[in-house]
Amino acid sequence: MKAFREIDDLVKSTPFFAFIKGTADTPKCKFTRRLVEMFGKSGYKFKTFDILADERIRQWLKFYSNWPTFP
């Protein structure tokens, strides 16, 4: 359950946190690109985590969020 705690710590680290495909600078899907654009236009400071870079976190995130897929 270490991954579950890591995810929880990431989510709680800032008011606006997103698990995305790619990075804010190089989004890997249209949904990620739209989200980053919306955050940028709003002026919100946000942090992200590239789920494509860590398979362990990616798999545990499905349990954490109780959602089977990622946009």
C-alpha cells in the first residue's frame, strides 16, 4: 500500500494536482492538453504527475480513484 500513500501525499500537496499523460510542457493526449490549457488560463498554480512514467503509480491510481481509466 506504499503506492496508495504516495498518491495520497501527491494529491494533498497542492490545491490543484493532476495525474496526466505526459507533462504540462509536452502533453500526450488531447484531454491532458486541454486541462493544462485551462489551468494556465485560470492562473492557478498546479502540479502534475506523468502517469506514463511510473507504471506502479498508474495501476494503483485506479484503486485510489475508483476509476478504471485515465483521460
